[in-house]
Amino acid sequence: MSNFELVIPQDTLETQKRYYNRKIHIEKKMEEIPRQYEGDIRRYKEYCCNTGQIVGTEAMLDYLYISLIEQRVKKTTGER
């Protein structure tokens, strides 16, 4: 057997640590809902429940379509 040592450069460990910390930070931010959007998100989730849709891209597009076309919500409101 040979005397083989696995050496990981310090910058690689720092990079991995930074990646991990960034991932944790992003996950925490994804859980936060800014106060100004709470009502919008609640109405969207209620819409999904009322129409039997799964919360996701297609349901969001449907919700926006209904809001803009049928309810005549102004585009600037929908852009939030």
C-alpha cells in the first residue's frame, strides 16, 4: 500500500462553505413573505383552493389571466 494523503486546498473548503451558506440564506429568504404581498399571496392560494388547482406556474398564469381579463385588475397591480 502507498502512503497517499488526500489534501483538499483551503480555498476549496472556503468555496464549499460559501456555497452552503448561500443555499441556507436563499432557503430562508424563500420562506419569508414581505408584508405588502401577504394579501396577494393569500388571495392566490384561495383561488387555487376554490378552483381545485395545485399552486404552481399554470395556476399562477390562470390567476393572472382571470385578474387581468375578467376582473380588469390594472397591470401595475398585477406586476407586484
